[in-house]
Amino acid sequence: MREVTIETKLKVYEGPEHLNEEIQQLMNAAIEARDNAYAPYSKFHVGTAILLDNNKVVIGSNQENASYPSGLCAERTAIYYAGAKYPNAKILKMALTASSQNQVTDKPIPPCGACRQAIAEYELKQDQPIEIYFMGAKGKVVKSDSLSNLLPLLFENSVL
């Protein structure tokens, strides 16, 4: 038997105004995408903006469907579009934000498990970490240098 220790390091910013200009612009694109979400059932709006190594920014918002759960999260909407439109581009950074029409979302909201796995696939494929910034509708922003901080035992991982 051996014991394995897994550490996660995240950076927490007091608000988006404390991010550098490039990330503020990316977060603003995510906010704009969030405002265009189609979420008539959950009333939970999520937006994502992805910066690619070709300097293109791809956005996505959650898209719900009455045949729940056949909708799609903002993160996967954006990442799959990036993969389809720019298959050879690497994802450098992602910004995501979530808001609710039912309550104030002032705490950072990370990607769901399914989105974490989808992001992991692209991080593994490109053999380069993806910076991920996430927040609620307002308040603190969390930065992860890699998806592996949010999903330390990747489905494909061989740490154990």
C-alpha cells in the first residue's frame, strides 16, 4: 500500500476588476454570452468565453430544452464549437460566469462534472493546460491554472 497526496491550487481575486485587461475582456465576453443563454426552465444562465492560440475568442451559453436533460452547458457549447471551427487551435484560457433569476449568485461557480471531463479531453489532446477563470454574477473570481486542479483524477489519469 502507498499513500498518494493530491493538491489543488487556486487563485482567488476579489472581483473581475482585479484581473488583467485580457482576462477582463474575456470575462466580459462570457457575461455577454451568459446574457444570451436560453434557460427558461432552470432560470440559471451560464456564459463561457474561450481564448484560442490563434487569438480567436469563441463564446457559448447554456441552451436548455423541454426534453430535459438534452440541453447543453455553456462550457461544452463553446469548447465543442472551438473544436469544430478551429480543430488545430489550442485553448489557452476560459472564462465563465453564471447567474440565476431565482437568487443572487455572488460566489464563484465552477464547471459541472460533465463539463470538467469535456475540458479535460481538450487539455489532454493539446498536451497543454487551460487556464480557467470562473465567477457568479458578481463577486470573487477563481483562477485555476489547469483543469487538473478541478478534476484531479482525470478519467484517463495514471497517477494511481
